[in-house]
Amino acid sequence: MTDIGVMAPRDLAAGDFVGYVRRAEELGFAEVWLVEDCFFRGGFAQAGVALAATERIRVGIGIVPAVLRNPALTAMEAAALAQLFPGRLVLGVGHGMPGWMRQVGAYPASPLGALEEHLRTVRALLRGETVDDGRLSAVRLDLPVPVVPPVLAGVRGPKSLALSGREADGTVLAEPVTEEYLAVARGHIGAAAVADGHRVVAYNVAAVDEDPRVARDAVRPALAWIGEPDWAPHLAPLPFAAEFAALRARSADREAFARALPDAWVDRLAVVGTPGTARERIAALHAAGAGSVVLIPAGTDAPAALEALGAVC
């Protein structure tokens, strides 16, 4: 089986956060992933708390937008956590959502170039190298990093996936991740990177219940967004892509679209059903090339959803 991770919801109540990550570790999850969405909580602050509150679980930040920080600062923050908690940090870096980046005045002239520079610089600094590239002048971290954390690119477009293959240790794929989408993404990442151990982390909305209908009903609201244009790369490889687009076009809104999704599509677009069915789905994603499948708990009661998802570990 692949590693199984779980995401801490971005709107998780502050009083539930420590208990949530500790419980994820107790349930046997290999990883807990934290998001840095505007305008919720910062990724590094969350990761520091999660690492301090647990003993073995890996903590992934997925993702920090490259354009919000100078790469030297990103490297300093990652190095501090890697020094304090060796071998347990996974750092995800991406473009950031264009609307949010424009909102904060950080949208770059070349998103691809900005991400490439950030990945290359952060990885070099974490390896202990001196960076003198015109932007940074003879910058080097003063304290060594005992276990260099992997730096993954959170991307989805073909050019960005190819960049991830060249400049990152792995790739974080946003939900929904199917076997077909994994094959396309790995093709863009490149055979050389895949052969060299490039690790793909696959996010998927998830709910488990002994009654599959209950699980499907739980994930439908979380799938409402995937009919929007930004998610097109995820759906294009699927055999029902044209029907999917037609359903979204004739649906009055996202909520109506989610309610109308056929059960068979929901089963492909999420990790959903009984614990046994969910484990089979995770195994299929592993066989398709996912190094880690990260479950995004569906529903409004995050601690309860976490308990239910623990049945797949």
C-alpha cells in the first residue's frame, strides 16, 4: 500500500487543531497535510505546532505560494522546522491561486519563471549551498539541515508539471486525482524524474461509511467546485469528460451540479464508500503511481470525519 495521509481542513477550529493532528497520528496516518489558503492560517506556523504536538507523523505543507515569500525566507522557515524535527517535514511550493495572488499584489509577470526560481533557490539553500544568482547575493544558511526535507511543487498545468519534474523532489496534485489524471501528470513530469524517485502526492476528497450512499452524500458538496474551468486538466482524461462538461453547463449552479453527479462518477472522483472500497481505491491510485494518497475529510464535523477515515489505515 501507498502512504495514506489526511488533510487538516483550513477552517478547522483553533481549539481542535492539536487534537486533530495527534489523533491522525494515533489512527495510523503516515502524513498530515496543512494548507496555506488566503486568508486562513500560515503554513509554517501550523506545521510547527503540528510537529511539536506529535512524535512520528510526517507533516506536509501543501502548498505555500512561491511569490508570497523571498526564497531565502522560505528556506529559513523550512530549515528551522527540519532542524528541530529531522525527517518529518515535507514542503510543498506552488504558484498560488491567481485570484488570491492578484488580490495581495503578488501576481508575477512570469508565474512559471517565479516558481522555477523559488524551487531552485530553496532546494539549493536547504542543501547547504551558497546562492549568488543576481537576486540573492552570497546567501547561505548558517545552520546545517541534518535531513534535507523534500520540496514538492503543487502544480497542475503541463508546463508546470514539466517544471516540477526538473526542479522539485515531487509533485502535489490537487483533487480530484484519478488513475487517468495520474498517468497524464506523470507523463508531463517526465520519465527520467519518475525513474529517479520523483514522488507524487494525490489529494482526494474522502468519506467512508458502511452505507456507500451516506459516504457519497457527504462528498458531493466538496465536489461542487470541480466543474469550474480551473479543474479542466483533472477531468479531460476521463472517459466521461464530455458528459461531465455537459452536465455542468446545464446545471443552474455548482450545488445543483454536485447533486446531479451520477454515483459512478462520484466513486471515481473521490475516495468514497465502505472502508474496504476506500482501501481498494487507494491501492489503485498507488498502482497508478501515487506515492501518497491524502484524504480530504468531507463534511462539517472534521474530527468525526477523521475518525471515520481512520478505518482505511
